[in-house]
Amino acid sequence: MLDALLITRMQDEMTAALHETESEVAIQTGADGLMALAMGQHRANFELWHEEDKARVPGVPDAEIVRVKHAIDALNQRRNDLVEKMDLWLIDRLEQDPVAPCIRRRRG
């Protein structure tokens, strides 16, 4: 069963831990597939927010803005890939109503 409160609690705890250490926070070995994906996606969000903050600093040189923009693009792609993996994880576990239109999986 999915527990939204567990996921939001994980995100809050992970954000606090990342702000304290600013280093890698290990994904719990006991985390199931969806929780591990949610943790990876939250990490990508955290990194994205911090990269975006770098671009907002007054007086940042153009070369730094370009570097940050490329980092933001890569983080957005990683975040989107993880959301798609979460979608597929959920679709694989759905019980499809036989009279409903078929859910088509995109393989990639």
C-alpha cells in the first residue's frame, strides 16, 4: 500500500539531512522500488533548487550562468527520467479495469 505521509516524511528528513551535510545521503537499503525512486527524485529536486539559486546571485558572470544552465538541464532530465520510472512502477502494479481503455506502457 502506498503511504503518502511516509513519502513526505522521507522528503522532509532527507532535505534536513542534505542541508546539514551537503553530501550524499544514502538511500535506505530497506527502501522498496517506489521509495528508492522517490528518494532519487527528491535528491534531483534538491540539487536543482540549489543550482537555480546560483543563477540568481547578483553579479554572476555570464560564463557561470551558462554552466549553471547546463547543470539545470541535466538535473531536469534526471528528474523527469525518475518520474517516468515511478509512473512505470505504478502502472506495473495497477489492476486494470477490463472495460477501461488499455494503459500503454512506453518502453525505453
